[in-house]
Amino acid sequence: MTTTHSTKRDLLTFDDLSAQEIRRLFQRTAHLKKARNAGRNEPTLQGRTLGMIFEKPSTRTRVSFETGMFQLGGQALFLSSQEIQLGRGETLSDSARVLSRYVDGIMVRTFGHDKVTTMAQYATVPVINGLSDDFHPCQVLADLFTFEEHRGALDGKKVAWIGDGNNMANSWIQAAAKLGFHLVVACPIHYEPDDALLARAQQEAIATGGSIQVVRAPIDAAIDADLICTDTWTSMGQESEQLRRQRAFADYCVDQALMYAARPEALFMHCLPAHRGEEVTDEVLDGPQSVVWDEAENRLHVQKAILEWLMGVAI
Ligand code: CP
Ligand code: NVA
């Protein structure tokens, strides 16, 4: 079965989705989750193949995309960059063109975001960003869905991001602008999100009723928040900076005292893997406000909806 290339779409960042499309994806996600939990798999992608290129490690992304394709009646190929010619210098553009002759979609997890855009430019099949140094849209889509499952619409809600202005923070910033909620990012000096990205999102948020603010003190972000999110202090590829980062982020641990500053019904999220005792305490991660396992599960359901959408099944 072939994918209709003339309508090829990609999911590299939130710029590739309209708010309306996100709503439709979430409706489909809810349906797919219910079906799965009732023991039903719908083979909407029978005969389709997803190629998954990994230049960084992964548990959730790999397993959720692979099982997701399987549950939809298709298959997924795990392509470690070390074991394909990409790792020996075959260019991304050539690899994208070759893979497009075999597979119906490509998921890529890599370092520089430019690699994801190059892949999308040369691939004639849809490309999905499974995490780059700058963005992690699939995770934030799963997180948004998880919040709404527990607490209803995000419109007008306050989300606190505590820690690094990293790939996850960037995708949250884009999401706040697109869906119109209030995001307050608390990060240490030198670890703020990208200025240009922030300015663009702040401009876009004017039309959607959202807002994005950067503050220094975690408490200023956490106060009255409906959701508190954090992530590792040292992302993949930054291992040589670990000691410096541990010092810079020492005051950015989400503990129970910080959770108390939020609204009583506030949720806690972490995309995982967590570094217990660093960015979050055991008490919070394992506590009643934490929905981290739901976030991980929802990667599966949201990505199945994304795969159907990008591979040409109407949603
Ligand atoms: N959250 C996330 O993307 O996890 P993995 O690195 O395990 O894929
Ligand atoms: N910011 C983290 C997310 C891991 C899923 C990283 O890039 O390593």
C-alpha cells in the first residue's frame, strides 16, 4: 500500500499543527485509547511501515511507536544510526530519499533540529520528530492530552515549567501559544529558552488568549499553577556539562513544598526518564498529584492518532 505523497505532512514542531487539528487528534486519541483498553485493535494502517531512526537512546519513544504501529496492523523498523549507512556518512538527504521508497513514514530522534528538517525536506513520506535538541512535540501532545483527561480543557489554565529551557520547554511554549493557556517558565540564568522562539510564541499567544512568561524563582512559576512540569537538568548530548548543570539547577527541584504553592488540585508531570532526588523528589514523583505513568501510556495512544493522520487515514 502506498501513501499519498501529494498530501504529505510532517510533525516536526507545533508549527505543523493547527489548534483544530490538535483537537481532532485528541478526539481520535480518546477513541483509540478506549478501543485498546477494551481489547480491540483497529487495523487502520495494515500493510504500512514506519522507519524509526534513533541517534539517541530511548525507551518510551521506541516502544510506543513500535507497538503503536503493530496495534494498527502495520510494522515498525528500528534503525539505529550506528547500524545503518547514515552512521558511516551517507547523507541525511540521500537516506531520506532511499527510505521513502520503502516505508510509509519516518520517525527520527536526533541531535540538531536541522537534521529533522533536512529529513523532512528530502523524504517524500511524512516525517515525525521523535525528539531533537530543540523540540519534543509527541511528548507534549501526550502531556496535553493527559492533562485534559484528568482536569478538562487547558484553556485559561496555568502551567509551570521548572528547570531547563530545553526541547520540552520549547514545545510547551509553542503549545501555550497555539492552545491559549498560561505558561510560566522558571529557569536559572543562562538556561532560558531561545529568545526568538519565545518572542514569536508570545506574539502568537495574543490571538489565542495564552501567555508565556520567564521568571527566575520556581515559586513564582508554581504559585496557583494547575500543572507543574519538570525534566532532567542534563539532556541527552549534554553529558559533559553534567556537573556544571547540577550546580546551576540545585534550587530547581520540584518537592512537596513547591507543590503546596500550586492549586490543591494541581497535577505533576515529567516526560521521564526521571532523576529522582535531582529535578524531582520521590515524594512528588510517586505522590497522588503525579500523572507520569499516564503521560507515558498516552504517548502510545496519541502517536497512533498521529500515525493515522500522517499516513493518510482521515481523522
Ligand atoms: N520521554 C521520552 O521521550 O522517553 P524516551 O527517551 O525513553 O523515549
Ligand atoms: N530533555 C530530555 C528529554 C528526554 C525524553 C532530553 O532531551 O534528554
